Amino acid sequence: MTLAHVVRDPDSRPEVRALDNFAVEKDELEALQRLRVTRQLKSYACTTLMGSGEYNVNPLDAPPVPREERREALRWALKEMVSYPLESACVEVLDIPNTVQPAGRPVGVLVVSAAESAVRSRVAVFEQAKIVLDALDIPELAQRNVAALLEDENRGLAFLRIDEAGMMLTLTFHGELIAVRRGEINTLQLNGSDADQCARVRERLQLDLQRSLDNFDRQYSHIPISRVVLASYPQVENLVAELARNTYVPVQEMNLSSVMDFPAVPELRDTQYQAKNLLAIGAALRTQGAAEVAA
């Protein structure tokens, strides 16, 4: 279990005040009860993330209905896309700002949905531990929060995160999540012992990245992408250089030292430690964007 505390002041850079990893000795409830006391969690605004497979994110066109009716209209637009009952599902809408939509195209949205049982299950352990959740968020928005800090002015940023579970590529612009692409390629495959297989996986990743960038460019041709930022954990040797050789925009390793302060957590000077804890930091960075996923 990872616990991150970030202070965000409008007049200064975000500061990571605490970042710790804890072993879950018995179960999650016992760990949360222990942390509630030792870390005085009742004094903080707490956020946690939905897990992989517990929710869906679907890009859709905004329906031509009043704003207050939009969520319900989109709920039923998901009918063929999800397997859980929609009448009780939790649905939230993330606006894609009008300024990023090409002329003549319908306004787009990202619809986040989850089965009521999945949301209740995620929240229940915090309620049992007597920890009040300020929000139940998703990894896409946690990654968005970090990517927003790294954007160049008036330029889009492609952010590629790869870990042992898979990959996520996001496009952000003006601090908002515009598009997301998930994949199964992971660092276990990229760091495997079979050299030929590793080479094939790296080639697939390169093609996947290029196709995704081309797709972003077709859909949002007026958003110039300045670079691709890569965060991989565990680190994949020479991956930045390999991706950069065949990508038409620069590829750089993520380094939060240029956009955040962390005097209380000197370990964060190590970019691998940053990548390992990226989602925890992003969740603690929670921003007020076009929409958030509320508990």
C-alpha cells in the first residue's frame, strides 16, 4: 500500500510532503486502520483509485440534451459497451473542452462508468476503517494530473506509462485529459530473458506508439504534440532511445524534479522511484479539471 501526501499551493510548485510504501500484513482493512491512527488520516482529504478492470472509460459524442440530462442520456449510450447493469451503474462525464474539437465535429466526452458493486466494494473498506474519502478517482486522471505539470505551453503532451501490469498512453492539453489508450505490453515482457522475444515486443510497442500518435493527430490535428514522456517501472534499458529513433516527436524519460519539490522525500530524486509511485503522486495531486470522479 502506498501513501502519498502532496501540498498544492497556487503560488508555488507542488510539494510532496510524504511518500511511503507499507506492507499489508493481514489485510487492507487492518492496514488502513493502522495508518488512520499513525498517520492521522482524518486530518487530510483522502483519495483512492479504482483498480484495473473495475471501471470503463469510453469516448462518446455529447448528446444534444440539456446539460443536467446529459449523464442519464450517456448512461444508456453505454448499453453495448459494458456488461454490468446500467440502471444502477455509477457514471461520470469528463468534458473534452470545445477548444480542442475540430470545426464541425460534435463535442466529445469521456464517460467513466463502473458497476455499483465495484464502487461500493472499493469504498467499503475505507468506511470500515473510518476514513472519509474525498474522492474515488481513476488512474487515467492520476496520470493526467502529473502530465499536466509537464506540458509545454499551448502544446499537447503524450505520456506513456509502462509497468508490470500493462501500459497506458494519455494525451493531455491545457491540463485536461483528451484521449487515452491502454495496452497489454508490460515491463516483464520488455525485460524478459529471451532476446528475440524482447525485440519483438519492443517492435510492437514502437508500432503501437506510432499508430496512437497518428490517431491523435488525425482526431486532434490542431493540437501540436511537443513530446512523448516515458515512465517505465522497472526500467527498460535503452527504451527511450529506441522509441525516439522511430518517433516523429522527441521522447524523454519522466523527471519530476523540474516541476515538483520533495525535500522531505529525497528518494524522489531517483526517476525510477518517481515512476514506481507515479499513480500515488498523481492521485494526491488531484486537480479540479473538466470533471472528477466523485465518491
